[in-house]
Amino acid sequence: RKEVEQDPGPFNVPEGATVAFNCTYSNSASQSFFWYRQDCRKEPKLLMSVYSSGNEDGRFTAQLNRASQYISLLIRDSKLSDSATYLCVVPEMDSSYKLIFGSGTRLLVRP
Amino acid sequence: NAGVTQTPKFQVLKTGQSMTLQCAQDMNHEYMSWYRQDPGMGLRLIHYSVGAGITDQGEVPNGYNVSRSTTEDFPLRLLSAAPSQTSVYFCASSYRRSSGSSHEQFFGPGTRLTVL
């Protein structure tokens, strides 16, 4: 099993839709998780951190299910500007400053 | 406060040439790292450093060297470029971890390298 797995997509949704991505991870000891956003040909930037059961920031909600070892990202009321690749990031097994990046889920929001 | 800077933005090399990708940060971060990103494969860790004078290998270190003589700078050297090293290279930095939690990593804008 890969350490971090994501559905590559693309998810193609209309403006205003709600969309959710899942990410599974293999390190059951991980304490913190991240969702990064990466625009085309740009560097990844932190979107949300998840340290407990979940986190909410405006239209974005991240949830953590430790029993099943997955993290989800929910985007409500999608905007055109949400079109990007979303990277799930989990600390490596023996080091919380070495991060393992999923290959990303691509989101396309259409007018 | 410039954050993480990388130079050059673009580079074309011939097979066998060597070069150094520069990375600098002005946030006084202890931890710095180099990743490469290839289509469909996500970011893979090449080398990392937890402080000046300390470096270690990541997932894909072969063909690359690093050094960390100062907190601010973390250059990546390609010893003898190969077409398989064609990729986008990102440098990142963060505060060193505290017990039980990770810190956000800040990325530079990347260097797009093509090896012919």
C-alpha cells in the first residue's frame, strides 16, 4: 500500500457545487495532516492543517477518520478560482518533519 | 521578507553537465528540503537538512549532492546531469518539529530543469 493515496481525478464540477476528495494514509501513528493546493506550474501552498478530528475554514472543511486512516477535504459552493490540484500530505513514519505527498487530485470548476 | 527563493527559474543542460540549483530562505527555518515533481508522481524528497552542517538523504538522492553551511542557504548540486533528471525542483523550509506535530512547509517557486 502506498503511504499516501489520492484519486487523481479530474473532478469536473459546475460553479456552486459541493465536492469532496478523500486521501488514505498508511502511518497509523501520524498526528498531523495537511492539504496543500497547487496551481498549474506553481509551487504548493498550504490550504489547511488537520491536527484532531477536523478543521473548517470558510467553504473548506477537512475531516480526519483515524480508525479508517483517511482524510477528506470538502469544498462547498465551488468557485472557478478553486480549480487546482489538491495535495494530501502526511508525516513520514519516523519523522514528523519529513512529509509524504500524495500525487494530488485535480479539480476543474466550470462556469 | 522574501520567503523561499530559488534560482534559476528555468535551465537547460546537456547530458553530463553539472550545475547547482540555489535555494535561500529568510525565515530562520531550521528545516530545509529539496523535492522533485514529475507528472503523476507527486513530490519526492531528494535531500533534507535539519540545521546548518546537517544533511540527510531522502527518497531519491542518487545523482544529487547538498550542503548546508548556513541556516539560510541549501544548494542542490547535479553532479552529471542525465535526461532522467528532467523535472521541476522545489525547495521548501519549515520550523523544526516540536513534539508530536509537524509544521507547515513553505515552498520556493521552483526550477524547471530540462536535460537533453
